[in-house]
Amino acid sequence: MAVDVKIPPMGESITGGLLAAWLVKNGDAVRKGQPLFSYETDKVTSEGTAEVDGRITIAIEAGTEVLVGQVVASIEAGAAGNAPAPAAAPAAAKPAAPGNAATQAAPIATPAATKSGAAAEVSPAVRRLSAETGLDPAALEGTGKAGRVTKGDMLAALAGQAPIKAVAPAAAAPAATAAPAVEIPSRTGRTSRKRMSPLRRKIAERLVQAKSETAMLTTFNEVNMAPVMELRKRHGEEFLKKYGVKLGFMSFFVKAAVQAMKEVPAINAQLDGEDIIENHFFDIGVAVGTDKGLMVPVVRECDQLNFAGIEKAIGDYGKRARDGKIQLPELQGGVFTISNGGIYGSMLSTPILNHPQAAIMGLHNIVERPVVENGQIVIRPIMYLALSYDHRIIDGKEAVTFLVKVRQFIEDPQRLLFGV
């Protein structure tokens, strides 16, 4: 009995997405619960799994836009697997490097060879590609009018998506008129094209929306990280043994941001039409970089969590986001975002708002810098902080005060324990 493999529902607002990749091959034996494919929407990346044991027959290729509920494969329940996948089409011949012509998959005549009739009339673009790559249009079946070879035919052949047939070399021209041979370097593979994933398209849409619909402004400050680094060094090993998670920098900044928002409540607000919504809870989004793009899982009730609870939540969300297992509700409802570009070596940036939130704080690389303390120049590990905010509802004074409060909590972390 064949069981359909369908695109699973991902949430009320999601109707379709991209079948990003198959995790099995056509004809493979699969087991119930085994991941079969990865599926990208404009919000999350997830996996589809097998409902029964059997042999899979793939119906839809990876890279195809699909709808929720669409059948993309079938599983013959109980059938033996490991059937060989359909043979791949022969790879297109590539121009051989000088002195290595024997490795070509099929002979390619020089661009001097031509077809008779309409097919001999090729566009300047085709002639240029022929000169650059050594691929003779006469070796292709043209799809243009009257069988003409088009630029698309040339590109398809060079990409291995269209067959190349052997052609007889053109007759040698009289010696008196022979042009000197000119070696033209191959320029194939200089560009590639792929469709934006739904997630990347949504990211682009939201970034443009944030820039065009808000009066965004960024203010900066710097913070001495020595006290936090010393505290982590002193208690990090004991913290790891007790809670099973490392004491990172992010938990300090989450706690500092929460405390600072309590003192500057305008940061914990958002604009809805002509109304300002003041939030009285502290669900903080922590940006996570994945190979599919930036995701912002939300750590709930950060004012109620201790440092270990924050670190565990961040670690769990980060791993599942990178593995494509994050769930849609875990990305929604944040009131403020923290993005740490410092892990990639960023020295300074102006983070873009995570709409409809009114503010986002960017962390950066820690660098030893000379600073003045008590009239003396000393070296301290310094991090630059950036706060981007919607100037329509947050004034400059409030933004600067918020960053000053964060700096004070980080430079004197014991204050976080007492809320002072």
C-alpha cells in the first residue's frame, strides 16, 4: 500500500514554502519517523518525516515551491528499499585544459564550425560565449526560431543541462589566409543563480519595512568587560558543574537589558497606529545566525529566570534554530532584541529594528583598548554597544539613559543581584 508524503502544516498563517532538500534518495528504504526532507517557509525551517516503513518514491524535486498538504512523494509500505536511484544524465562536456584534451567527455569543435541555413545565424551573445568557452553552437540543438541556437541553449549546455553532440571539425582554411591561433581562457562558472528562499525573502521584506516605516536612529556607548570576565573566570567552572551549561556573556546582557527597561519603560513599547503599547513583560529575542539566515528565538519571562535558565534557553533555541527544528511560536512575541555581531568579529554596527519592536541592542567584539581611569591610561577589554530605536516613540534621552544603565550593570554586575 502506498502512503502519500505531504508537506505538513506549519501554522495558521503559513500556506506554502520551499522544498529545500531531500534527505534521502529516490528508492531508499526509510523507517517510520525518519527525516525525509527539509522545508523552508518565510518564518521557519522544518523537516518532514516518514509515517511508515517502506521504499520511497520522490515525486517533487528539491528547490520547488510547494503548498501545505501537497504530495511530494509516496512510500510503498513494507517494500524492500535500497533500489538504485535513476541514473543521472550524462554530464555536459567541458572544454579541456591545454594538454588535457583526452579527458573531454565529447569532442567540441572550434567556434569556426557552423551549421547551414538558419541555424548558422547566431546572435552576438552566442558568438561571444562560443569564443570565450570553445563550445561550438553547431554541437547543440537550438530551441530558437527556425532551430537557432540561443544564449540560453549555450548556458544550459555549459551547465550540463543540455546534451552536446560531437561535430566534425571545419575544413582547414588555406594557409595564406589562416589566422594565428589565439588561446582564449575559459570563463565558465563565474556566476551562479538561485532563487531566494522564503525565509530570506521574508527577512529582506522585514528589513526594508523596518527602514521605511520607522524613524530609526542609533546611539552608541562602550562598556568595560573586565568585571564580567573576572566573574566568569572565578565562578564559571562551578556554574558549569552545577547547572550543566556554561556561563556566557549573553545572560549578563539579557539581565542588564531587563533591569534597564524597568527603569526606562519607553524601550519596552511599540507603536500601533496612533497608539503606544506599553509592555509589562520581558520576553527578549536573541538573534541566532544560521546557514538559512538570521532567526530570533524569544526567551520568555526573562525577569523571572536566573542566569542558568537564560543560558539554557539560549543554548537550546540556538541549536534547534541551526538544526532547522525551531517552532514558529518560539519566534513570535518578543518585546526587545539583542544581536551579538561580536562573535563574528564585528567592531561596530547599526542593527536594524525587529519590527514591530521599538528597539534592538547590538553587541560587538571585545578589544583591549587604552582608557583613562583616575587620570591614568590603562588597558581594558572594551565592547561597543549600539542601540537602534524608533525615534517616534523613544527620545534620545531615553535611549542614551538605557545604554548607560546597561553599561553600569555590566561594569558592576553585582548590581544585577540587587536591582540597583
